[in-house]
Amino acid sequence: MIDLSRSGTTETFCALVAAEAEAAPAGRVACWGWNTGGELGRGKDAGEAPSGQPAFVPGIEDAASLGGSCVVLADGSVKCWGEGNFLQDGGALTTPSPVTLPLPPVRRIHGASDNSICALLTTGELTCLGAGVSYGRLPDGTFGPFAPTEPTVVTIPPGSRVVDVAADLSRFALLEGGVVLSWGSWSSLGRVSSLPLDPLPMPIALSNVSSIDAAGGHVCAVANGHVSCWGQGRHPDQSPPSQPIPEPVPGISAVVQVSVASTDSGRRGCAVTDQGDVYCWGANEQGQAGDGTRKFAFFPVKVVGLSGAAVLVRAARSSTCALLESGRVECWGDNTRGALGRGNLGPFELVPAPVKLP
């Protein structure tokens, strides 16, 4: 196991599985969970039924990395499936089978929750495509209706190098050196702005950033080992409902990676520390915080029951999955639509358990 992703705001997870046998195909992708928009990539004949049994996405081999329900292949080409306008003929907003994106060679991809995509090219350029003009999220200075666009190159300061990207209502480019540029919807820009919509990339009010994630208008980033969050409300009873600039999350340090999700009862987040521990906070009605309870976690709580140290965590609306150093993926929380990958659909589970990968 070498990578793990969450598809948009759904309860769909995908894992990039390395070949274990010399004759086996390298870099295959297995997905499980929701399938209302074709997120499992199993074709139109599979319908929209969820699946708790992970299965390989047909036609995907030689994959190098994941980003939502998109995959970067070893040659730099990108294939995507599920919800999103991938500029294929007909302009459909969902596709249950992988389609190839019209992009130059790509190093990293990030599929957002609003039918748009940002890609870090092998040249170091950053380009975005899909929906989003209505929020000024494609930085060409235009505003208009929610509509697909041609790939648009993001204007980055000369001499800067993009190392990662996150995309949601706003877009975020993490530069070498820890500077993050944001553009798009004002509510999650993470900086003081006089414009309700800002299509121009500018630095957020946080430095030395090493990890960033965004979902449902909520954003969290790791800076100097600590987590700060902003955007739509951190707690369901918060008023006003938006935190415009980064606010520290107390009670957790030595963080190396963060993941966020949007839920009906408020925003939530999870983080991995340099010791491989996982902490979660926020919504927990299905046990997705992982502390063995279903109580809302106003502060980070440690996930109990993992079989080993974690290297990556992905938070979804009401479930969570972690990639361990051993290569295993373990999940906990809501399983009504198969998000735990245990081969069945069932109630919530408070204790992490391995995903039954093919």
C-alpha cells in the first residue's frame, strides 16, 4: 500500500496498491464506499449502489499517486472518474468509468468537492480545470456562471516552486519554504481580504506550512508541527459561522499531516503526529473521531485501537481511514454505505479494523 485518498465530500475511499508479485500489475487502485456519482469507477453497469467490498478500478494500472477519484499514472497522464466535469465529450458531470484528462504530464493531482481539479505539472506549473468560475477560483480574473473551463494556469510568483495543492471553495498552493497562496471564495481564503471573491493568489496568514487540506469550506494546515483551521465554523453551534483567518487547534503537537471533512453536524478534522498517532476532533455521532465514544470532540482525541503507527489519515463525513507504516489500511466510523471496506454494509464501528483489499 503506498497511497490513500478520499473522494470529494462523500464516504468513498481509494487505495493505491503496489504489486506484491513480480508478474502482478503494478500500481492498481481499489475503491469502496459510496457510489452515487460513480466514485467506485466500476462502470455504468454497476449502478449507484454502495459497496463495502473493495475492488480494483478497471483499466487502472501503473498508477503512481492518488488525488480524490483521480490517479496520476507513471507516464504523467491523469485519469479520473466519479463526480466532476473532466472535459470529456458531452460535458457530463459524472462518469462511472475512468476518462483521461487533457493535461500535460502531471506530478500531483487534487480533485475538489465541487467538480473541479487542480494539477501540479512536472514542469512545476499549477493548472486548474472544471467548474468554479462563479467563485473566481480560476485565477484568470473572470467571474461567471458555474461552468466547465479549459485548463487554466495559475499565476505563481517567479522563482517559486509549488510542492502541493488543495482545492475546495478556495484553492491553495503550498510553495517550497512553507508559504501558502490562496484564491477563490472569501470565506476560506485564510487571509484578510476586502474582496468577497478573489481570483488572485496571495499568501495566507500562516507561515512555515507543511500540510494542508480543505473540504466543504473548511480548511486546516500544519505549521511548525501545530494545526490551525479556518473557513466555515469549527463547531456546529458557533456564531458567526465563519472563521476567516487561521485559528490554532489546541491539545495536539508534532503533527505531520492533516485531513478535514464537512458533516451535517459541523466540521471535523484528523491529524497524524511524528510518532504515528492519529488524533481527531469535531463531529463524532458515528464514532468517526475514533476515541471509542460518540460524543462530539471539541478538542482533539486520540484514536484508540490502531494496530500500528500511521503515516496518513483521510477524514470523511462520518468515517475515517488511516494508512499504517505496515501498509495496512484501517477504518472506523459509519459503515451504512460500506466506507469501512470490511466487505459488508452495516452500522457504525467504534474500533479501527483492516480494510479487506483485493
